[in-house]
Amino acid sequence: MDEALRAMAEEAGIEIAGSDTDIPTPIMSVDPVGNLSLVWEADGIQAQVNDIDRNRRELSCYLSIREFGGKNVKWICAPVRINLMSSSAKTALRREIESRKQLDWPTRLDQIVVAVHKAASEQRKPGVLAPRATLAEQDFLLAPIAERNQHSMLVAAGGTGKSLLSLSVCASVVSGKQVVPGLTPGPFTQNCLYLDWETDQETHERRLTQLAAGVGMEFPAGRIHYIRMTVPLSEDVQYIYEYIKKNNIGLVITDSVGMATGGDMNSQADAISYVSAARAIGDVTMLSIHHVGWGATDRNTGSRYFENAARSVWVLEKDQDSSTPESHLDLTHRKANNGLLHKPIGIRVEFGEAIRYYADTVSDAKLPITAQIEDVLSVGKLSLQAIYADMDRVEKNAIRQALGRMVKSGVVNKWDGTDRRNPEYGLAAKDDFHGSVTKEIRHRDVTDRGSVTHPSINTRGALSHKETPELSDKEENQLMVEEQKEWWQND
């Protein structure tokens, strides 16, 4: 038996049967998409292996064996899925192929097992982590929504326009032109692949035509690839992986996660199956389109593992008047693993023979709390209670914490006055006057642990312009606790 084979088997920890027959080591090669070929030239035999999958108990693959030479291919073993770690599976295969071609198959099967094991090990490509001399900035195919070679997720309700927006992302990536204001293409164009479980090619081509008319240009032909999917992504990984390699794909869109998963959306195992498949299709940028959960506006449906696996999560929400051919979209960044959260992006979409995207203001509720506070204080100095009333959809604790950060950073000034439980705040740039600015707050219902009607609040009395010392963290926390007690008592 080949000593090289025995050495490889021992190194891999694999027991092989083999025989004493002197069989040369086959010529082994791997093509660009990972398919393994083993050729025994003297016998005119070739084994082809693809879709290798190794876990703790199995080493499975698709295996085919054929005779080459002559005009026709003679199959000794048509493509079959086999677990090469199963003795019974190998025995059954050996008996079948021995009935078609008399050779020393035990040794050849051992050679196949060792070669597949080696190929599976090399797929992992271990490396060494080390600090870099220079710190590179985040690299985007389309900033800030599609980071290069990372998995991002777009979450939205049905009918929001997430598929259209994703197609616009593809159009920008292949052309290098901005289609949606606020989404900026990177320095290099890339081919895209749209994996579609929901609609058809004709629909997307019609939308692409409308988008091209909207920006007044033709998108490069043959660069947005499309596959209408019918099985879960995890069952088509090898085909998609090979397609990506063959067509030099840089961005993959999956529309949508639910049907691409093909199982129980609440199952952690099924969610992990999807994200594992997304990782297995290769080093490629991926944007997964997902739906919000029932009764939610910004949380994905199903297991949290969908969102946990994505490195960046964006939420798309729509506001539309049915009487007008346009809609307003808020694109909000909810999760960022590789950088800071990006500020919300406001978009207006105009529909017709052409589809056009315009920059628009962001809905107030989508702005960061600090931005909302700045907007509220733009009229002048206000008491804490007046700020609470004006921002009645934001939790009080969040407002207090944001105000504390803004005071420390010098954006906002604070005056304690006589009532330390109700200090006044004002933008630093507007504190060139003395006294307080009175702002009338109408009666309103505040939704915060129930619906409570607050009386009119008037920022009162003149306060000394001299700033009082900041409270310590302990004092701030104590005031917060007292305020919460008072709130619950009044509630």
C-alpha cells in the first residue's frame, strides 16, 4: 500500500483499510470554486468531489467516479451524496462500483477519504492575528449600508419598499453612481447577485428600467445577476458559491430571509442554518432583506440570531399618503458591530414611469435623543419638566442621561435655581441672555408607563445667570430615584 497515503491518513487521524496492492497516489487538483479531482491515469479513472461538508460526526460530499478516454463518458458511480466517515456507506458504495469495474476499490476509496479530509481542513484557512501598522477605515461597497465582505441586514414591514431599495443598492454598486441620496458608492464597482424567493425577473427588470429613467442613465448591462430561488439557501450553498466565483460577484442580496431560511423562523437552529449558509457562500458582501415581527415596527421576525449574526442592521420605515404618488422613508441604523451607528437617513420616493429618490428630512422620532433635545431647546431655555413634556415619546431616564452628556460636552448649559428637581437647560450658543424664556406647553397625553394628562407647564421665574456646580453622579442618581417615585405616586 502507498506509504504516502498511510502517512497522510495517520496525520489526519483516519483509519484506512486498503490492501497490499501497489496503487500509485492519484493526481489531485482543486479548481477555483473548490471542486476536488483525483485522477488515476494508468487506469483511466477520475473521481470528482464537491460540496464538502465536515462536522464533528460526518465528512460528507458529492462523489462521482467515471472512466475517461474514448468518445463517451462511462459512469462507474453517478454523483451521489455520501458520508465518508460511515463504514456502512463506504461498504455499500464499494460493492456497487465493484460490480461495474473490477479494481482495488478499498485502497482508492481510502485515497479519496484522505484527500477530501485534507481539502476540508484547508478550507478553514487559519491565520494569525496581529496589530497593523496603519488602521484602515471601514471599506464600503455602498456607504453606509453595505460594508465590504460583511453581512448586513435591512429590516422592514411588507410593502415598505425594501426590495426596490435593495435593487437601487445594486444599481449603485455596478455603476458607481449615486441612486439614493445618502448612499454613496465606493471607489470600485462590483457585480451583484440578486437571490429572489419572492417575485420574478420581469418585475425587477421593470423596476430597474424605472430607476434608470429616474437617474437619467443606463446601468451597465450584464452586471446585476438574478436567480429565482426555490429552495432554502442552506440547500443550494455549493451552486451559489460556484456561481459567485465564476461571475466575480461582489454583492449578494437575499430577498427575503424568511423564505431563504425555509424552516421555523423562531428556531435558533434554523436561524443559525441560514447565517451559516450566508457565511459559506464565500468572501462576499451580503445584504439580507428581512421582515419585522408581528405588531413590531423595527424588530425582525423570528429568532434574534438573524440579527445577532449580521454585522450591521438597518430599519426602513415608510410614511405615505395614498392620494399622492410618493412616499417618505426613514432609514435608521440600529446595530453596528464594526463602527459607530450612523445618523438616520431621510428619503422621499417619487413613483411614475420613472422612480426617483430625493433627500428628505428625517422624522423627529427617528432622530437621536441629543438631536431632539437640541431641536426642543432651539426656542430658548426650558425646564426639565418642559423638556419631558415636549419629548413625551422618549423615556425620561434617557432624556436625563442625554442631557448629562450634553452638559459635560459643553453643548448645553444647566441652571439648578431653587428647584434642583426641575433645573433649566439651554443651548450654550443661545445663552447670551439673562433670565428664562417662557414656553407654554399645552395639555397633552404622555405615554410613559400609561397615559397621564399633564397640566400646562410654564418655565418660571427669573433665575440667576450664574451657573451652579454640577451634581455628583450619586446626587444625580438619587434625584432620578426620587423623580421616579414621585411619578409612580402621581400615576
